[in-house]
Amino acid sequence: MADPATAPPAVAEATGIGKRFGATVALRDAGISVAPGESHALVGRNGAGKSTLVGILTGLQQPDTGTLRFSGEPAPSVGDTDAWRSRVACVYQRSTVIGDLSVAENLFLNRQSPGALRPIRWTALRRRASELLGEYGVDIDPAARARDLTVEQRQFVEIARALSFGARFIILDEPTARLDARGIARLFDKLRDLQRQGVAFLFISHHLQEVYDLCTTVTVYRDARHIVTAPVADLDHDALVEAMTGESAAAPAAGAAPATGRATAATGAPLLDVTGLTLRDAYADVSLEVRAGEVVGLAGATASGNVRLAETLAGLHRADTGRIAVAGREVRASGVPAALAAGVGLVPEDRHHQGLVGSRSVAENATLTVTDQLGPYGTVLPSRTREFAERMIKDLDIRTPGAGTPVSALSGGNQQKVVVARALATDPHVLVAVRPTNGVDVRSKEFLLGRIRKVADDGRAALVVSDELDDLRACDRIVAMFHGRVVAEFGRGWRDEDLVAAMEGVAARPAQERDTEQGEEQEG
Amino acid sequence: MSTTTDVTEPVPAAEAAAAGTPRRVPGGLARFRELSLVPAILVLGVIGFIVSPAFLTSDNLIGVAQQSTELSLLVLAQALILIAGRMDLSLESTIGVAPVIAVWLVLPAAGGRFTGLELLPVWTAIPVCLLVGAVIGAVNGFFILKLRLNGFIVTLGALTMLRGLQIAISEGRSIVELPASFTYLGHASWAGVPAAIWVCALLFAVGGCALAWLRHGRALYAIGGNPEAARTAGIRVDRITWVVLIVGGVLAAFAGVLYSGHYGSISADQGSGWIFQVFAATVIGGVSLNGGRGTLFGALTGVLTLQLVVNVMTLAGVPPLWNQFLNGAIIIVALIISRFASGEKQE
């Protein structure tokens, strides 16, 4: 690429990388270069080639063309796991902690003892583990079972493990996807600490704001190609989105705009009416009203109970006291069928876990809630299923080769669209969407939020349950929860710091790092 | 800045952390789970004592132990395989077919009631038998891991096929003329206790230690708990799973050696229907069917519980016609006990 021999060599440098899987080109003449101690962001839409690049950088996949160098030396041979690990560490999107094993054992998995036939000394192992955790300032009992840790703690365990191999370059693949705002803040603090110790990061995220918060350099990939690498400060929000999508982002900047046009509308009949709802250990005495034509945000951090409340509305939990009325009629029976019949559609929190049957087709997944409408006498007619699915695919702009394609073959954003399609298939009075844009790229995010808005425009109601400011910006009104109680309500024009403060349970608070939507005041 | 050098071993902070949790052992809560059947065994002991004075005699208890040996070896094999997240149904056929093939290869071609091939010297009977077990495990592993076939169905097919092979070779009859070397372990006594019990205890001890203190043993838990995570940690998932399947086959073949020696013959339906008992004993002993959880000690208590129940019932004069009913009932009861003693759901 550019002139060598001036600066210290990059901790990782890939040039001219090409990789194809069968007919699809995953990477085409792509490259990246990460300097020591740098925090480098890699962004791109789903399918841009980020995961393949991670696979190549970590030695799990071999590039067809191109070269890879670590600190100026050529990459180790494939299969030499130890050599790869001492150069590059990776914290994967999916947790790679094994729940039934202790923290100490997870940290030293497959190297608990110096040799394969040497017995493991458990006390020594736990001591080494607590030293390692202490070194990175992580306060976790090494004897605890990994299953009992919080998501955040598990992530720290993974980071500590990754660094314990001696690597000074670490890849974080969407580390914030499973964390709440507070957890993200703590994670970032820790990462900045590590950066001061000279660790370089390659940070992959769909949240552009996080890129501005944490990183100094950003590389954009699109359609298997390297598009641009630039200091974060030189690339404002719109330019970044443009680089990612290849289209001008002037009109609908992510999440900011889609709601602006509609000023009134919140005058329809109440479609969802919740009074004094209580579920022990989750939330207490919550009252809430959502009117036709309205999108209401239910904001709250992980432990706030907002997700549990949403799941209660959809019939997944039974509230201890209180009543729920949908479209003026009280929902007495609990259970998902009752909630569906009453007219509640749910987009669940975790699409892999609760949302999709990965091996089944798009059509089947999208029509899972409406199998009773697809044929007479309990039959499900394939022709009608397909027809229904085609309609949903068109309606939600799902990019799939066909209605019969298994859902697991789609990208994250399109999978999420299938989940939304399923929720909308029953034509519900109230759409309850939990973190509807979790882990999807910018364009899909806009689309999904726009589609939720359309539900309201069609005279229905939507409840968006999230701690994601971009999601909440698309709402007409926001109810904030903290520790199971409603603590604040905001109309339009709220300020980020007020909402974040409410979600964090602090009345007032100095301006947060997460700034406003324009993305102009990045500090760098 | 709390970086510590290797020389100053006892770091105060680390020591405090270690001292704060002295009773924790690898596996944490899993420890309770593996002990959850011990009270049940004690209760059975008390019941047995009340029911019959013959129960608490060394003859009776050794008899129970001896009868447990063959089943417990299958349980040992199945526990290892289940911990690694797989299943092997064909073990119950291996226990019969491996001895038959070994004996078939070594017995004289003429003279006896059963005509062998006389291809190999007689002393090779046991090694050949174990080798057959290993081959069965390896072939199952090939189908499951290389061709990526469904393990449950592959081993179900192997179960039927191997049973059929045994019947075909033995012409459906029991083989009674066994080489002396082959029957020795099954009926010899060392220090007043049947050799089979010693060997079994030794194998369980070796297996238990390997699972607790060896990297490759711990790897089974990692593979069963989350194979992807194990792979990213550098564990050779397929290779280790394959080895476990082979070890399972060898253990089942060895159980066949003990069983044949114990009864002095290889019956045509040796091991038939055992797989249900094997699964029951393993699961009530706390090994998870989903992999990644359980211990060999727990599995052993599972076998002992089942065998003690049968023994106590026999001593109590329960009509044998009720045995099957009670056997099934006790499995469910034991499952409930271990569910609540460990406090964990069993999915």
C-alpha cells in the first residue's frame, strides 16, 4: 500500500485480500491496516464482507489472494492456532463462554495444564485466573460458574481471555449488541484503559454513534470492497452513511427523520390500555395508554422491566395484578394465543432465540402466527402460504432469493424483517416491538422504523420497547422505566441526556457522551 | 498496574480471593448434583436392612456389585459420550457382538458345537474383542463426524445391524465353549472380591480423574457445552469426539468380556434391551442428555441405585412379574429426586 519503514509497522495489515465462497465473492481486493494502540472501526452493511475479513484476520479462513502481515512479519501458517492467538485476539458476536464451566476454566480453556498428560492444578488455576482478571481490573470470582455471570461480565471474561494469549491486537465483533447503555459505557471505559496500555482494537459495530465515541479511524466496506479509510473526525455522520450505502444520506439520516412530518394524530381511540400492571421481580404498578395512530416508546435499561412488560402484553408472562385492554376489550386469559386473538403482535427481543426457526423457509416463518388463515379445516395450503409470504416479502422489502429460502441464509437485517413480518401477519391492533433494530444495518434500521410508523399511520398502534435512542427517536411519545416503575414521560423534542438520565435512574446528570442525532459534534 | 511477576507466587489479593471461596471445586453447583443420589442409596440400604437380614451381608453386597459391573461399564461409556454431547445407542449390541466375533475368529473350526474360523491364536480373544469394539466406535464416528449423519439414527441402525450380525454368526445359539483366557476376568476373585469389581472400580477412577484433571477430559465438557466455543478455544472437537466414541466402543466390548466370563457363555441376546437402563442410570446420576454436564461418580451412583432397587425387591419377595413395572417407576422417582436435590431443571 503506502510507504513502509517510517512509522512502526502496523499490528495487522492486510492487502489485496480476495475470498470467494462458491459463486459469491465475499471480499474483492480488500485491505485494512491497524496501527499499534489505535482504535479502528470497521463498518459496513450486513453482507459487506466484515465477517469474512474477521475470519481471515483470525486465521479461521484462508484468503484466496492477498497478503497478511502482523507487526511487519508474515502471518503464521493456517492451523498454528497458538501462533495466531499470540498475534490477534477476537471477541465474537456470539458468546464463546461455556456456561457450565467455571470462570477460571473458561479463561484457560484447553491450556489448563502445561501438558496434555499433566494433571490440572485447580487451586493454581484459580489463582492465575484471579491474577489475570485483576490485571484488567475485572472483579469476578474465578470459581463462579460462567452461566451465573451477567452478559457484561461474560464479555469481560472473553476480553481477558483474548488478551491473555499475549496479543496486542484485538477484534471486537459487535461487542455492544447484547449490552445496555450502562454496560456499554463500562465496556468503553475498559477499552480506553486497555488502549492506554498499548492494545489496538478493530471495532465492528452497527451503531455509528459508538464509532464516534470510541474510535479514531474508520474503515468502510461495501459489497465486498474496501471503500474508504479515514480519521473519524474527517467523516461526519452523513458521509459515513453514504460510504456504507453508496447513496446520499441527506434526506433520511438514520433514525432522525422518519417521524417528523406527523405532528398530531395522537387523538384516536386508545388501542392498548394497561392499568396497574404488576409482575413480581420485574415491574410494579405500570399504567400505560397507546392510542390509534400513535407510536409510543417504552424506554428502559436491561433491568428496568420494560422487556418483561412487553412480553406480558404478548402473553408470555402472566401478570400478578392489573389489567390489560386491547381495542377496548379486556384481555382476561393469559397465554400467547389469547394475546394474538386480542390483537397484539410481538417482535421479540432476540430473533435467534425467540424469533425464528432458522432451518425453515421465509414463508413458513412469516406465516407462523397465521396458520389458521391459510386453508380450511386446519389445513395449511402451500399455495396460500406462498401467496401470503410473497405479500409480506414485498411489504417489508425482504431481500431473499425466494419465499422458500431458509431464514438462516438471510442477512441479519432481513431476518429481522421476517420477524416483523410475522408479527404483522395477524394484522394486530397493537404491534409490540422489542429492540426492533438490534443488530441490523443502517438502511434496514431506517426501513424497519419507517414500517413501524406505517402501522400507526394505518390507524393501529405501536409500542417500541428499547434503550436505543435511534429507535426512541421514531416515537411520538416516550414512557421511561427504571427498576420496574414508570419514572418519566416525554413528549416530542426531548433531549438525549434527559432520557438517558431517566433510564439510568438519575434525575439530572451532566451531558452524556452519547450526543444528539446530527453527529456534527464529534470530538474525535 | 497490578501486574505480578511469576516469582512472587502468593499474591495477597489473589490469596484472599482464593481463601474467600475455599469450598468451591471445579463445576461449582454441579457437585451437589452428582451427590444427589447418595441419600437415595442410603435410604435403599436402610429399607434393605429392614426387609431382610440377608441384605447387609458381604455376599449379598458383593453380588450386587458384581451384577452391576457390566452395566456400569456401559454407563461409563455412555456418560463419556453424553458429556461430549453425543449419544451411542449401539453400545448394547457391542457388548454381545464383540465377544462373538472374537470367539468366532479363534475357536477351532471343527470339533465343538460352535464352529469357529481358527484364524488367530486363542490368546488373542480379548485383544480382538476390544479391537472389534474400537472398530465399531470408529465406524459410528465416521458416519457421524465425517459424513455428518444424525448420530441418534446412525447408532440406532448400528444397534439393530450388530444384533443381527451376532445372531447370524452365532446361528442364534449361546456359545458355551469359551477360551479360558476369555472367561478369566469374569469369574476370578482377587483378595476375596471378584476381579470384575476391581477392574470396574479402577476404570471409573481413571475416567473420573481424567475428566477432572486432564485437559482432554475437560475438553469433553467444553465440547458438550458449546462446540463452537470449544473450537475457537483451539480444541480439536471432531478428533476428540471420535476418540470418545472409540473409547465407548472399547468399554462396551470389555463389558462383553466380563459378562461372558461371569456367566460362562455368550448368550444370543446378551445386552439386549440394556440401553434403556444405561440411559436411565446415566441421567438419574446427573449427566445431561444435552451434553456438557455430569460426572462419572454421579453416573456410578445411578447404576448402584438401579441395582440396589432390584436386589431389595428380590429380597423382599416381590413377585418377579412386577419387576419391570417397579424398575420403570424407580427410574422416574429417582429422576424426580435428583431434580429437586440439585435444584436444576433437566430440560
